[in-house]
Amino acid sequence: MRRLLIVAVAIIGVLGVVTAVATASGRSGLDSAAPAPDGPDAAVSYEPAAGATALNPTAPVAVRATGGTLDQVALDGPDGEPVAGALNAERTAWTASEPLDYATTYTWSGRATGPDGRAVPLQGTVATVKPSQEVRGTLNIGDDRTVGVAAPIEIQFDTHVDDRAAVERRLKVTTSRDVEGAWGWLPDENGGSRVHWRPKEYWPANTKVTVDAPLYGIAYGGGDYGQSDLTSSFTIGRKQVVKADTRSFGMVVERDGKQVGSYPASYGLGSDPNRNTRSGIHVVTEKFTDKRMVSAQYGYDVMEKWAVRMSNNGEFIHANPASSGAQGSSNVTHGCVNLSLADAKAYYDTALYGDPVEVTGTPVALSPKDGDVWDWTLSWEKWQQLSAL
């Protein structure tokens, strides 16, 4: 049993009372209490009906007694492990309090007792659905993390999801302050579907966020079902935004509306569209103290320091001593933002997953082909159109 255990409930009915009395002949003997009058047996009903098969494991499971009470109830798996559940105050209904497992047969046992004192056994089975595939989902932001104000919430599925509306209906984002946002389904990558939630505008700084994705038991279509529930609680940090105007040959860092850094920089070579730094709102996704950078097209293979990834097309903010003569005066890179060693380290130390990097001044725009997080390249109206609802 994959969930909590329960001790089977047992409530013993009141037994008949036997009393010693004197007989008419003066002998002492045993005289049974008067028998209970005849009455109807307790009626027992099951939800779902006994013998049900292909049950969704999150569907309600209960047994009820009409015209009597439940004295003992157990719903056991094939290994004898009981399903957690509880009787109501009147002892007329028992309800399971945990989901069942997939592809498992459970057996009822116990009894109900009517007003005549006669016991009615609980019996029968219920079997759950066997998925074609249990689909795993993964959240990108774990518990207790602090992330930047442009961070999307992502659930990545390990295969294609057909019934996206069924999944999206179960997803919930709760915030400590009012934040307007929406889910959007992005094109499948590596054979798996993915859905992002982004706010209409950048997250308010210091917002507490909780994500609830009760996906266990959800039918994804094609016989596939959700493998497990997902949850996460995290915090939006300070509002740090990088202003990267390629025409200025500099990079400015603003934190909570105030400039905290200004560094000479070199951006992608403007005369080569393949080397232009893409304009648009990039999002920091990871960072490395040392990062090997390789390009077969341009023939380089180098290790660079203090590399902060801002897209999946190879764009980083990083140190590059080789371009130090151009930093602050011209754009010569292969698309990255080059800084000095000291400036790159200073920025690296402040960068968080989800920080926005706003690049302006180039004729080539960031697009879906440039990587995983391109949520902010879309207007709010276009983003809402990605919802399955």
C-alpha cells in the first residue's frame, strides 16, 4: 500500500445477557433473556458496487449499512494491508481516506448488524484500472527555493499528454499577494509535454508561492495516467533586472528599482545575424563557475569563468579576457555578453534562477527556437491562448 496504513476498525456489538434465576421447582438454573423480536436484516451497499473493475484509484470508496450499523470493516489489498478509512459517528458508513493503488484488487471484509442482532457479512472485491503507462511529471522549482521575478513555473512530463485540459484543471497556484497569471502549453521537447505558468507581469518581489498539482489518478488520454501528485512552496526574491542595451556597450544591473552595477560589455557581432545577441526578455536558468564553450561552426573550444546562462541557444553572461579590448567599445562576441573577470564575478554572485535579462538594440529577436524559457517573448494575450481551457 503506497499511502498511510490504518488499523481495521472493530466495534463489538452488545452480547445477549444470561441471568441465573430460581425455577418454579425451587431449583436454581440459567434462563436466557427473551429472544429479540424478528426484524429485517441490515442492508449493505457499496460504492462502487462490489465486483467493480477498472476503478480510478482516486474515486470515492465506501460501504453503508441501512437499517443497522457497521461493526467491523476492512478493505484489504492482496498483501493483506488495509486501506485507511473511518466510520461516521452513527456507524452507518465507512469511507476510505486514501487513494488506492493502480492495477490492484481489494477485498471487503467485516459485518453489519441489524436490529434483530443478525450479522450481515461484508464481502466482494473492487479492482482499479491498469494504466498503459504511468506518466511522471517534474516541477522545476523545489521547496524553499528563492527565485527571480521572471521565473516560470514548469511541469515537464516524460511523455506526450493528450488530454491537456484534464491536467490543467487540476493545477493550482496560490500566492501571498494578488498575482494574475496563466498556464500555457509549450511545444513538446524530447517527446514529453510541458506546461508553464507565468504571471502577466514580473512577479512582485518577496511573494510566497505554492503550487499544487494533484495528478495521481488523472487520465491523460490513450490509457495513460498520472504517476504522482506534485507540490512545491517557494519564494520570489528581490527584483533584479539586467538592462543589456547592445548599442551602449555596457550592462546595467538594477535591484528593486535602483542601479547596483554598471559594467563595460561586448555583445554579439552585429554584422553576422547568427552572432547577434537576441533581443527580448531572457531568463537566467543556471550558472557555472567554469563552463566549457564549444562551437564547431566558429572553431572554438574554450573554458570560461563565471558563466550565467540566459537562453538555451548558447547565450551566456560570462567573463572573457580575450575580448577585454572590445568591452565597453564594440561588439565582437559570438552572441554572449562578455565582461571582465572582476565584473563577471560580481554579477555572477548576485544572479538567481528566474532573473530577467532584457536585451535591446539588435535586429534579431529571441524566439521559441532559442531555448526552454521564451515565455516573455509573447504578449499576455498570446500567452493566454496557450491554455488548454
